[in-house]
Amino acid sequence: MSGIIAAIEAHVLVPGEAHSGLWLGPNLLLEPGLSPRCHHVFLSESDRQGGDSIQHEFDFLPTTPVPPAHGVETWWESWLERELPPHLDRQTDEAGFEFVPSLRWGWHRQTQTGLGIGGVVRHRNGKLDDHVRHLAIAYATYRPDDQAFAPWSSFQLELDGEPKPCISPCQALELPDGDVLLPFSVVAESAGWDSVRWIGTARCTFDGQELTPIAIGNLQTNPVPRGFVEPSVAAWDGGFLLTLRAQDGQGHVATSHDGLQWSGPQPWRWDDGTPIPMEQTMTKFLAHSDGLFLVYTRIGPEGEGVFRYRAPVYVAQIDPERQTLIRATEQVVFPSRGYPMGNFRVYTVSPEESWITVPEWDRTGCDVACDVLLARIRWATPNRIFAEGPFPLGG
């Protein structure tokens, strides 16, 4: 067990029996700091088999900034539901195609602006329509002074002088000068769902309104269906790490000195050299100034019978020099109840704590009560990344 983590407290954020349908998320628009504030909680309602790509979005306004120390289970009861801001909703073009954004929110400290980044996919008649070819990086902003959202925008990255389908669904970084280091996956040649994705990072300027790519690093891929997807980036000791999802039975890690030029990705391993089997699901970083951690699911007996072994959810400390996980530090964040929990988010909240949120997502089609969960990671010492170095942007 890592001495950096003092405690992990797992809570039910929203009980499944409290609402109809299946709620996924949540997506917190959270302003971190000494006195953190959650401005919005977004949740999505989907079908129970993962086949509904157009999801109904909910927007809640928390009436208290964050839950009290022992009040997570009742925090949701005070949320005020409102209509989804129209600036965050889908857009329809003249030909009848719907473009649906999916954003994960972070807080850009230099501009004191909420920044949502993710992707946009194309639909028609309620179904995906050649969506891989039309993938784009989507973003939107939120101003706390007038509590207003700006209309979402999107762009495709140019490679070899030509815009390419791309998406940025995971963790980015705000660099010390306010630029954003944005991990992305890009489709070099579209071939439907199994189009091979390449991953990389882009350095972007952000002025509180527009996110503009100014430099793109080298690209990496994996010779398996879909290549690499869902990259997340973290900073450590003057360098950077990238964690990647693949369909080869393992997660992968790459390193960089400047955040743009990456080493060849290697499978995640334990510190004794043993490979860590992972079944095509995301991995994300949990950052503290005294140590860097990985949040993940893996193949093991505790996850038998769960879709893609997406439960339990674990955390372990990283040895950044060797790019391995220290096996003795592994802890369960959320134990398994038999439901997959692979789509989680990680939030840097205050010097004292970080959060991990995840939905239980039954995929059998049965009408069962799946909870939305929140874990509070209590740090043994204050997290100094609030005062130094690149800062995690988004979950």
C-alpha cells in the first residue's frame, strides 16, 4: 500500500433506484483549489446494452459546492435539475445530419475558465452515420462570472496538409504558460469501426475562448484492430507519460521529454517485470506531487463474468523511471458488484484529496438498479501540484 494515499473512501453518489433509465457519468465541471467548487454535474442516460449512441443528457446545479465530509450519499438530493444548455446540445446541418458532442470538463487555471474537451460524432435518423470519417475534436467553455456556456466548436487536426478524423476523450494537461497539452487519437485511413487509430499529442493555445493547435508530435499505433485509443497524459519530474488502451490484451505506456515526441509504447508491467493483462478498457492517471498513480481495470479472478473485466477498479503507484506499476501499492477503489465500471473519470480537487467517479453499467438489458459512484482519495501529505508544474485538466 502506498504511504502517499492515506485513505480511499468509496460512496454511492447517485443510487440507481433514485431515477429511471440507466445513468452514465457523471461529468463534473469542477473548479479545484483550497475551496473547490462543483459548478455543474452532467449525466447521460443510455440503453442497458451500450447500443444507444445518442444519449439523453441531464444537467444538475449543485446547491452546495462539494459534499460534506460524510454526506456524499445525500449530496445529489440537493441538486437542481435544469434543461441542458442549448450551447452544449447537438447541432443539425441542412442535410439533416446530427452532430453530437461528448465533453469531459476541466478547469483552466490561467484563464479561470471551465474547458470541456472531447469529440463529436455524426448521426442520421437516430443512428451513427459514417461517424468515423467525421470524427472531430470538440470543445466548449464556461465562464463562472456570468455562469454562461459558449457554443461548442470542433476541429480536425491536419496531418500531411490534410484534416483527419480525430478525437480527444481523455486526460489533458495545462502547461505552466497556460497552453494545453492535448492527447488525441486520429484515423489516418477510414475503414469503418475498426479503422486503425494512431495516437499523439498536440500543443494548443487557449485564451479562454478558442483552443488552437500550434504543434503536433509524432504518432504511434498498434498492429491490432483499432490500433491505440483513449490516450491520457500526465507530467512527472520534468517529463511526460502517456497511457493507452489497445485490443491486444494489455494497456500501454509511452514517455516523452517535451510532451510531443514519444517513445515507442510498451505494455504496462508490474515492477517484477510481469505483464499486466488488461481487456481493452481505459487507464488514467491520478497525480500527486509525491507520486504518480494509475487507475485501471485488469483481467483477474475478481472480475470473472464482468464485461471486459471492467470491475473492480484499481489504483497503484507508478515507478516512472521504469514505467511499471508497484504491485505492493495496488488497492481496490471500487469493488465489483458484477457490473462493469470501465468508464471512469479522475479529478484533482484540492491539496487534500482527489476524486474518481464511475457508473455501474449493466449490459444485459435487465432493469436493474445501477449506482453512480464516487471515491474520495485522501492524501497523506498536501498535493503540491496546485503550486508547481503542469496541472491535470479534466477527468
